[in-house]
Amino acid sequence: MKRTAAVLSAVAVLAAALTACSSSDSSDSSEDKPAAPPYKITKQDTSGNQRQVTVEVSSTKDLRAVFDDVADKLTDEAGYFVQINCTTGGTKAADNRLANGKKAVGPVGAASTGLDDGKTEYEAQAGAKCPA
């Protein structure tokens, strides 16, 4: 009887340790992401297999957080192409581009972007400034 109690006690301790480890390994949770600075979506396609989303910001601070926040809200099956522009410095012919990204949602999104379903890709433009 003592042996069974000792084994059960050891199993309980091991289970508690594993539970504690698994809860601390959630580094990909949205709670760990930095808060996005203010931004404005100026264009967002709502239909089609390839959809464009254009975002404007007033500084280059935390552009990745802006992209992640926008991408987290894109849930319809499609391939999304996100452009982040500065609110200043652009012209009618050319935006003041700060970053580009894309996200695949579902098999159609994967085919449209070349990414695996649910994956994103982000690239900041080297030397980009905002305000311009």
C-alpha cells in the first residue's frame, strides 16, 4: 500500500511539473506580442483569392506589431498582401512604403501567396522614414 501511495504521489508531482512547463511554453500567444501603435486601414479588398490591404502609420515604430495586428484579423480564406505606408511623403504615383507582408488563409491563400496555410511573411523596407 505504501508503495502504491508513493508511486501515485510521484505521478502527481510529475503531472504538475509537466502542466507548469506546458503553460509557460506559450510564447507564440497573442498576449506576448507588443501592442500595435495607432494605424489606419485605408484599403481592404473583401472578395477574391488575392486581397490587398493598405495601412497607413505616422512613424516607423513597431511596424512588425502593426503587421501582426492586421494579419491576426484577416480570417477569410484568401491570400492577403499587406502594404504599410507612411501618412506623409507619398505621391499619387508612389506611396512612401515602409513595409510589405503577406498572409495565407486556407488552401486558396496558400496557392495565392506561396506560403503554407496560416503562415505570414513580413519585410520592412531598408532606410524607410516616417514622417518623410
